[in-house]
Amino acid sequence: MAHHGHEPQVTVLPPDKAKIKKLWTVAAILGAITGVEFIIAFTMPHGAAKTFIFVILTIVKAGYIVGEFMHLRYEVKVLFWAVLIPILFIVWMLVAFVYEGMKMPVFM
Amino acid sequence: MAHAATAVSEKSVWDGGTSPMGASYGKLMMWFFLLSDAFTFSGLLITYGLVRASHPAFEGLPGDFEFSTIHWPIPEKVFEAVPFLHGISLPLVFVGIMTFILIMSSVTMVLAVEAGHRMDRKAVEKWMLWTILGGLTFLGCQAWEWTHFIVGTDTATVKEVFNVETGVWDQIKITGANLHVNQYGPQDFADFFFFITGFHGFHVFSGVMFNFLIYYNTVTGVYERRGHYEMIEKVGLYWHFVDLVWVFVFTFFYLV
């Protein structure tokens, strides 16, 4: 950009109504899922089923935040997969730790 | 865009001169930094789960739950206090308010990004101020929650400690928690509370600093002169990540 002595002329575009509406919709979905989590927290007995539901709902929320707020859904496919595929290492960490943790110590 | 130009020549998009990922260097580096940060938080949360599983859980109905340094506490019995409502049991209400505050500040951040795309300086300033306010409110809530956790409840938890000199089991009373004692459960529970929420809280604190920096640059017209508001996008990615981590902390520390 060339150097001018005065402030640059900026064209301000009007708000993208459809996009803003979508962002608020995503926020409402995140709030609603959190509300559902609260209801489940106080109505369901503790156990594997409850934990499973919480994990699913958390992944759904994470999907909305990363996909919509962080815009990853709309990025180039190479970037999308470059971010998502390494998450497999976290899955590996989880599986490996749980597997090792379930082994009986030899001295028992 | 950069990808369309390569269709003309037979060169691959990876041969240089284009951006194969359709994003600037700074934005890519922010993505990969966040990926590495996700590994760190996963390490903390997975370890929390394993250590919790290696301690005995409370056997019995949630209504009969009592604090003990033997069994792992039920989170909703620990986090049930709300400011100005002392003595009233409101499980997870305060942490719910904190979750709501962080989600809202994530929305105002993405609205600031949207305003930046339109070169609308006034709107960017407005939404950035809301985002900073949300971040500061969250930090204030966390300061209160930490204080409450450290000070403890009205009734002390009794812990039996073997006295080597006298050869008998002494009963000691514990209120509150720190890295030495913990009235709510095994010591590891307090340690993980401080490390996980503390590490996340420090991310929020850094985020507020970055947010203030880009707000300052917006007000002084730095991005307007630069011709784009990409800095808002980059810091926005970081801010959304902080919200994302909280979603996981909320589930695995407070709900499960």
C-alpha cells in the first residue's frame, strides 16, 4: 500500500445478516446442549451410560465450536485434515493409558 | 484465489508461489500451536481420569455423601456454592454461569471477526470490548471459586493420620484445600483442580491480554491502515480454543 499523508479511505460493508443469524443459532445450540447436560446430571444415575452421553454431547459441542466459530469447516480440505488427523494421537494416548491402567500389577 | 491460478500451469500447488492451505503463515501457525496445546490439555484430563479411577469411588447414594480423604468426591457435592448465597446448596450452578459467560464471549469474538471482514472499525471495537468484559468476568468468577475451594466449608473433614512417635492413629481436622491438605477428597483431587483449572485460567488470562492488544490496535487504526483485520481472526482462534478447552474441563471435571 502506498504511503499517504492522510488516513486511508475505507469502505465499510453492511453487516452480513444471514451469517450473524447463523452465529447466534450456533450459540443457542451450544447453550441448549449445556442445558441438556445439566438435566442429565441431576436426573440420571451415575454410570457408564451417563458418561457415554456426556462424551457424545461434548464432542458435538466441540464440533460446533471448531467447525463454525473457528471456521474450520469452511477451510481448504488440506488444512481441515491437517488439524483433525493428529487428533488420532490423542485417541491413541487415551486408549494406551486405559489399556495399561487396566493391567493387573504382577505383585498383586 | 491462489488455488485457481495453479489450474492453468501443470505445477502442483505445493511447488511454491501459492498457499496450498488457503491460509496465511500466521493463521496456520496458530492452528498448529492450538493443536499442540490440545495435546497438553488432553494429557492433563486423561491423567485426571486415570488417577480418579485408581482411587475408590463413594459407595452409596449421592444423598448420603460425605467428604473423606479416602474416596474420590462427587464433583457436584464439591462445587455447590454461589456468591452471596452462603449455606444454600446449588450444585454446579456457579460453574454453569461461568460456562455461559465463556460461550457468550466466544460469540462476541466471532462477531468481531465478522465486523473485521467488513472493515467496520466501530463494530470491531464494540465486540472486542464485550469479549474482554466476558473474559474478565470469567476470571473474576474463577478467583471466587478458587478462594472458596481454598478456604473450605463450614464443617471440617476428619482425617486419620498414623503418629509414628506415639504409635496411635491421630484424628486431625481439615478445612479447605491446597497442595498439602484437601478436605474434599484424596490429595490428588485438589492438585488436579488447581492444575487443570489453573492452566485453563492462565490461558484465559493470556487471551484477555491478547484481546486487549488487538482492541488497542483497532482503536489506534493499525489494522485499518494495514488494510485487513486478520489479527482479530488469529487471536479469535485462540479465544475460541480457550472456550473449547472449557467445554472439556466442564464435562470431565465437573459433570462426570
